Amino acid sequence: MTEPRAFAEPFVGMTVEFRTGDELFAGTDDNLYVGVSGRGGGREFAVDVRLFDDHEQGSDVFYRFGEVWDAALLERRAILTAYEADGWNSPRRLPMLLSDVEQVYVRKAGTRQGDSDDAWMLTGACVTLYGDRRPALRRFESAGPIWLGNEFGEKLWLVEAPAPEA
């Protein structure tokens, strides 16, 4: 559901929160991606921070990509800037309006053999897409837990949630 306030606003920033399960072997060292697609195309964004072990058992990690105008959020949370978040991994590189976004998903890269896959237990995901200025944003969420891996499937499509009050 797209709110009228999101129409005609370019997609310029994104925050991603991943909560990893606390079970044994819930974490992963595999690459994770957030995909954004809709009218006019789409792309994936690598969810990674260099020199940081981010998807470990029991972790709750928050990432920033591109321009995020929510100063209160940025002050409240420990935010990791994703690799190349303001360069090639920035939402600004995808010429898309917030109102054109139709799907947001999480993907775990796998290996070709099931027995060598490093499965991941995702207990929650929240992806917030930001427009150029307040209050243009859209939020997509999952409920967990769900395992992602060769044996279980590697993608999870998120559901649009009501935007928080401005």
C-alpha cells in the first residue's frame, strides 16, 4: 500500500535491520542482499560491512544506505554504514520513485551444494525506503523465524507495513 505522500519522491536512501536467531548455527558468513523492484526495474543491494562479522547468532544489526533524513532514528540506533552505501551500493543509483516500488525481498547467497551451504535463521527483517524529504518513506517487514539456505529456499519477500507517524 503506497501512501499518497510517497508519490513522485525519488528513492534515495534505505535502512535495513536484520535479527538473527539465537539457536546454535543460526548465523551465516554467506552474502546477504536486499532486493527492491517495481515499475521501471530494480536491483539488489549488498548488505555487508567490511571487517565486521555482522550476521552472527543472536545479532540485531542495523544498516544505512544512501540518504536517510530521520535524524532521531540515526541518533537512537547504532548504525552501520553498508559497504559503498554512498557510492555504487546507494539507492540513488536506481532511478526509481518510492511509489514505483512493488516488491522488497531478502536473499541469502548460497553455494551449489546443499551440504556446504551456511544456512541462516532470520528472526526478523525491517527495510525502510526513504524519499528525498520527510515524510516520504515506505516500510517492509517480515516476521520470523525462517531459515534461508539451499535446503529451505534463499529468498523471502517482505510485506509492506504501515509507515510510522511523522
